[in-house]
Amino acid sequence: MSSASFESSPGELIAVFAHLHGMLLSEEDATTAVHQLARAAHQMIPGAAGAGVSLLDEHGTRVSSASTDKVVETADALQYELGMGPCLSAWATQMPQRIADTTTETRWAAWESAAAEAGIRSVLSTPLVYRSHALGALKVYATAPAAFGEAEERLLGLFADAAATLLGAAQTTDAPVRLSASLKAALATRETVGLAAGVLMAREHLDPEAARSLLLGQAHAQGRRVAEVAAEILDRGPEDAQDRGR
């Protein structure tokens, strides 16, 4: 990123947040404001092919509250289904997460494999933290590897800090409780997916990564959520696992 981009960013930030502040004073406009945040992040970070903002809904569930395009929405949804990925890790650890290349990174292998197939090569996700509580995460995706470095991470972090302050004022006081419920739900989903992968491993004599890939393939072919397919595999048992992809 050029120095000129960084020099112009403070003024851009002031204009964006002055505009968003009024929206967030009204609950009915909060959704619009979050979409504005996603679009602003997309425009502000050079190399970004898309951006999104993930927050908690009224039930305490992780959802992609706003995204600039379908690819971001799909990539986020897959993270929630698998219970893993850079956005969820940024949320849980309250630390930024950066992927230089989804084809070589191995921290969230199942998600990265699917993201790479969708054309996403690099990712930068930073948490939205308000008064020590994680409200969600702000992320940008790119179609080229190594699109984001330390400079982009710092800029997106500044943007996220300001956004979290505004969003935090719009959150209800039970947000920490809802976050706890969300973490439990994510862990339960991840356990279901993991157990279903184990069934496929035993039935098909696969290694863990191949079993997860098969599970993802079945869900994609059926146009269904990974968690739903995993639950059916567990209901049917190991002897029927082979037939789920047919």
C-alpha cells in the first residue's frame, strides 16, 4: 500500500464514521450501517476483492451481518458451519488473523480448501472489540495471494476499533451472555461435523482431511449446510455413510 493511501485515510475515516454514527442511533438503521461498514472496508483496503462484517444476531448466533458480494457471504457461512476459520478465530482470540495464501495455509485446512476453490487466496480478519468484549469481526478477502501485509492490518485495525465503538453503543447489555451462547453453539456444530467425518473415515478408510473434503462435497452437491449433512450421517450410522454421496 502506498503512503498516500495512509495519509488520506484519517479524513476518510472521519467522514465514514460521522455518517454511520447517526445511523447507529436508530436500531432500525443498524443493519444499513453495518453494510456501510463492509463497503467502506472494501474501498479502503487496496487489493480487497470483497469485505464483510460478522456480528451476533438477537439469538447470539454468528451470522455474516453484511457482505459486499456473494463470495464473501458464502465463505463466511462455511466458517459458521465448520466452526473454524480466520473470522471466528479473530472473534474468539480478539487478535487479527491473516492468511497469505489459502492454498498453502493449514490452520483451518477444511475452510481454506473450500475458500481457495471459490477463488479466495488471501484473507485479513480483525476483531470488533468493545469494552473488552468481542462483538464480531471485520474481514477483507482477495483473489491474489499475499494481498495483505502489516500496513493493511494496522489500517483495518484502526477502522475496526472505531467501528466497534459505534456498534458497541448499539448492542444490548446482554451481549457477553449471547457471545457465550454463540461459542457453545459453534462448538456443538464443530463436534457434529467432526463426528460425521469420523464415520466417513471408518467407512471409506479415509484420512481426516479427505473425510472432511468428502463431507463438504456431499453438502455442496446437495445444496445443503454442512451441519445438516453431518447430522444425517450420524443418524444413519457408519453402514449408510457411503450412500450419502450417491
